[in-house]
Amino acid sequence: MVLTKLLDQGLPEQSLLPLTMSDLTVELETSLRWLPGRRLTALARWNGTPVVAKAYAASSRGRDEFQREQRAFDQLHRRGVAAPVCLAYAETREGALLLLEYLEGDTAAQYLAALTSRAERRALITDLAGWVAIQHGRGVLQTDIHLGNFLLHKGGWYLLDAGSCRFGAVRYNVAKENLARLLAQFDPLDVPDLDTLRDTLPIAPGRGHLHRAQEHRYRDMLGKTQRECTEFVPVNTAGLRGMARRDAWPVLARFLEGGVDGLNKTTANGRMLKDGGSATVVALPENGWVLKRYNLKNAAHKFRRQFGRTRAKNAWLAGHFLRFIGVDTPQPIAFLEESSGGLVGRCWLICTGETGAGLDSVRADDILPEYQARALGEFFHLMADFSFAHGDMKASNILLTKDGISIIDLDAFRRFRLPVLARRAREKDRKRLLRNWSEETPLRAQIARLIREESR
């Protein structure tokens, strides 16, 4: 029953667990991926040699996954695709175990994170996309393509997950869609120009393919922020409902023990940043968070809050969306809504604190440094590409940071289906931002030029 327990409970941290199946014995060291009750992937040692061990449940689904992965690795090697070698396997009534060659190196995601320049990241993306396109030509299609599936080992790419591969002739349009799904996993501004890719790769997706893949990915990722999963946990306690980051929940739970009263106490004890009629904002120095409470002005205000999305939830989703597309904004920690008798009352947003002066602090006769100006222009470029508007584009809502800019106060953020509505909203944002400075000042002229160039 060792394997069954292992699949149900996962591999304990900081332990060396022996596992024997038939005549195959390994020592499991570190969990790499765990699907409870189904499958576990771990670093292990077999006869003193480091290996990757994959354990499968005894269910029909588990056995199918085991057999499919075995066949798939064999197919990859037959087709000349670089992949780990299968070293040994065992199958019993309790489940199955597959041992794979351990390869030193970084996954595409790890390697990308270490690159500091956009030129380096674009070179990496072009190289990986070209490698995937070559595999399409060999009749290999990954149905679950993601950056953790690729390992850079001794200067070459290796495919780690064979179980998600489909074999056979890959149709032209299917190959384009698959490459688009790969490119959609990178920050949009890091993705190389598609016309350049068409000159470099044997096949490249069109803009329509990439846009559809990006939208599908962002919808899926935003969906995860609204349900329980590895990263997020629902909140439903003491008259409060909402969502929170799972890694922040132990701290968050402590000041939610008192429900709304506990939140109000936390607000009262925080360092006041803003105390207005519509919202109260405080800093929580002990954990570096900022808490924003959306106040109720009157009964009519409360009545309107019953329809549609609350501002706290809207800011929660907007913050995640902007971070998905590579815009720097404080990380959302939680959103909470007061719920009583089926009615929504006050609501709260908690996010990480952000340091940096507002754009309104820059003298009108100065100009922004090149790196901050570039970041601001890129923000408006993304606005046009992804049909969204900030909704309250005051200069104080753009913070100047050591890396560029950070966008805050996302209560009125909105995306648009109709291009004409998106253009109107962006124009409103543009005018609101430029209103911060008088005509003919160097700073206003610089920002107006940036917006004009990036919004085309």
C-alpha cells in the first residue's frame, strides 16, 4: 500500500522514501509534480544513479497514462526527437513505476526568468519556437504545450513530457495554432515580431492565431483566480466571501477570525494612506500589504452594488490580467465582500505594497528617463493590443519604479469587445493623463508623443 498512500498524500518534504515495485527499488527524494490520487513525478535515486521517477495509480486511467507515456517516449526516439531515455519500469496490482534518465539543465521557464534583456528573451523564444516547428515536421504535436515541458541540456532542447504528445502528420493550420499556444505563454512584448518569425521558421502563426491563443490563455488563468486551485483558495467565513492567494491564507486567516469587525480593526490599526468617502486605504507594515476598503455612501449606493461585479473583485481580476500580460502592478492578495442575507455590503481589496513616487511628482519642465518613458509607452501599446482602459488615468496612479512604472488603482479597469468602444475609452484615458500638465511643457509633450507612437 506504499504507492497508494504516496499518491494520495504526496511525498513528504525533506525525506528519503524507499519504494519497491516488483524487482525495482528506488529512493524518492523531491517531488516535482503531484496529481493527488493519480500520478507523482519525483527526483529519485536508482542504484545510486539520479533518475526521474513517475508513479501511476492502479486505476484504468493510471494504467492508460503509464502505457501511453511508455509508447510515447519510444515514438519520440524513433522520430529523432531529443527526450530522456526510459531506464526501467515495473507494473503491479498497486500501480506502475517508470524511471527516466535525469538530465541536468533548466526548463524553458527557468532559463527565461534568468534573462535580463528583451533581446535575449526574444532570441530564446525564436529558438524554442523553431525547435517545436521542426518537431511538427517529424509528426510530433504536444497537446498540452507549456514551458515546463522543455529542458535546455548541453545547448539543445529536450522534450520532457511524452504523455501529451500526438503522433502522425501535423496539418499546417494545426501546427500554426500549436505554435501560437506556445507563444501565448510569454509576455506579449517579449514575443518576436511575427513577420520576422515567418522569415526565420519553417512555419509561423498569424496574428489571428496568436490573439486567439492569448485570449484563451488569459480566460483560463483568470478563471483560476475565481475558484479553488493550487494557487488560490475561496474565502467564505464570518459573513465574508471572496478569493485569496493560498500562500497568503495563513496570515490572512488570522485577521479574518473576527469577520467584518476584524477587518475594520485591521484597517484602524494600519497606516492611513487615504481616507475618502468612497474608499479608505491603509498600509499594513507588518506584512507589506495595502488594504483598500470600498465604503458605502448611502442606501442607493448599496442598492447599486447588488448588480454586477464589485469594485474589489474588478480590481482583483484586473491586477491579475495586467500581470499576465507583463504590466507591473501590485500583486493582488485577496478580495473580500461583506455578505448578509444575500446582499453585498462593503468590500475590500488586499494587495502587495508598491514603492515609488507618482508620475505627478515629476516637474513639468523635466522629462522621464528613457527606461520609464519606454515602459509608459509600452503600457499604452498593450492597451491598444488588448482593448482595455484604466478608467482613472491620473498621474498619481502611475508609480515610477527602479524598473519602469507600476500601475495602481484598478477599480475602473475595463476590457472591451467592440474596437470603437475601446478607442473611446483609451482616448478618455489619454486626455485624463495629459490634463495633469499645462500645454507646451516638456513632460506633457514627451508623454503625448509616447502615447501617439504606441497607440497606432
